[in-house]
Amino acid sequence: MADRATVGSYEITAVIDMVPPPRPTSAMFPDVPEGAWADYQDVLEDGQLQLYYGVFVVRSDNHTVLVDTGMGPGPHPSRGNIVGNLYEELRPVMLPPNVDIHNTNVSPSDQVNFVIHTHLHADHVGWNLRYSGGMPAPNFRRARYIIPKDDYDYYTQPEILEQNPHVQQQIMPLRRLRLQQIVEGEYEVTDGISTMPAVGHTPGHQVVLVNSGGEKAMLVGDLLHCIAQVTEPSWCASVDYDKAASHANRAALLDKAESEGWLIAAGHFPPGKQIGRVVTEGGKRRWQSL
Ligand SMILES: [Zn+2]
């Protein structure tokens, strides 16, 4: 069963694109001593970190927003040749319950009005475009793709772009296709849905806020990779671009989420635990999934 929450007039649903191979904790969090994981064995799988590549569908009667697009169809040599499965996983979420998902011409991807990217890493942009005869075509052809300016500026520098072929393939063509919208600062995407910078993981990393009917949710992108970081916000992933900023923004947004009662949605958390709240008990903050 997919993770799901209602926030005012929106419904947020978690969808898993792909489950990459697990990694040792020391590979993902090189600055965290092995012994420090003793308190967090319950968030590991056989002592290893298992990330999930999840995206979120945020829907109301009027809007369908996709937050990030996963790793892409693959197979992905950098991830054990595993394939992404977002398209199939989206179908039951997007189609009305009375439609036979195996016998309909209704395309779930055509319903997406906005694709919001929290940042431009490979596991967040992979289903943007498909290629036929070398020509790119959008998988979400009716959507505007929202991209944070500081990530766009950073990743399209020639020497950085060369090392990030996924940006060349999945981001660069959007401009010519007139589907991209570069945003800066706090930006209102549509009624009740906005973006807010939360940099550190990448130069332009942003979170997505849903604020509707007095209820609030924060889709945090890679501000959180692992449930242990809710209790240990100073733990930074090896891939964080600016660890000090990552730590500061994680700590500040967790404070805000707890004091103001925001739901949190974290795509790299395990299925069943991707949407939740942060609560403090006995002086320790922890994750409480819905
Ligand atoms: Zn990621």
C-alpha cells in the first residue's frame, strides 16, 4: 500500500521508482563513527543503509504535481543494472478507481501539470524525457518543469555538465522544448503549493510546501536521506555539496516542522515510512510515520 496523506484539498501519495543496492553506512555517512549507529540499528537493513528512490504525487481536483521523477527507466549500471518502474507505479495512483488500469488509453503522465525538482541529482530527474532516434520527448508533456536556478547554473557549467550526463539528457533539452521554468527564492507554483530554498545537499536544493485548508506538509527532497538524521541533524551524506549549510537547514526545518505541525514527506525513506511527523520525547527528536 502506498504511503498517502491528505493535506487540505490535496492528497499526497508516495510512489517508489526504484530500490538501489544497499550501501555500508560508512560509504553514505563517512563522518559518522561506526559506533554511533548502535542506537539506530532499527533504521538499517542487515546493518546497511537501504535507500529508496521515491517520488510524490500531490493531487487536488484541479492540479496534479509530481515532485521529482526518480532514477529513470535504466537499466542503471551505476546501481547494479536495476531498472526504474515509475510509469507502472504511477498508473494506479493517477487513474480513477473505476478504470481498469490494464485496459485504458488514459495516460497517467498526461495528467501532470507541474513537475517540481527539489534538485538536479540523477535519482531525481530520470523520467523527465525519453529518446527516440536521438530526439528527446517529454514524458510529462503537459507539465511545466520547475527547476531551482542555483542548481541549474551550477550543473550547466561546462566542466560540471561533462560529469553529469543526466543533466545533459534530462534537463538541458527542456529549455528548447519550452517546458522549463527556472525559479529563485520562495516561489508559488500554484494554489497552496510553493517552493522554498533549503540549500546544502546541492547549491540550489529546495523543499516543496503544501499549505491547504489550514494543513501543511513539507516535501523535503534530500534534506533527509535516512531516518537517523531526524535525531542527528548534523549527520551529512557524503554527497552533500555544502555540509554546514545542509546541517543548518536540516536542523532549522525540523524545528519548524515540529513547532508548526508540518507533515514531512521524505522520498528516500522506506515504503510505509515516507510520510510522517517529527516528535520530541524524553529530549530526543524522532520520526513518527503516519
Ligand atoms: Zn537523492
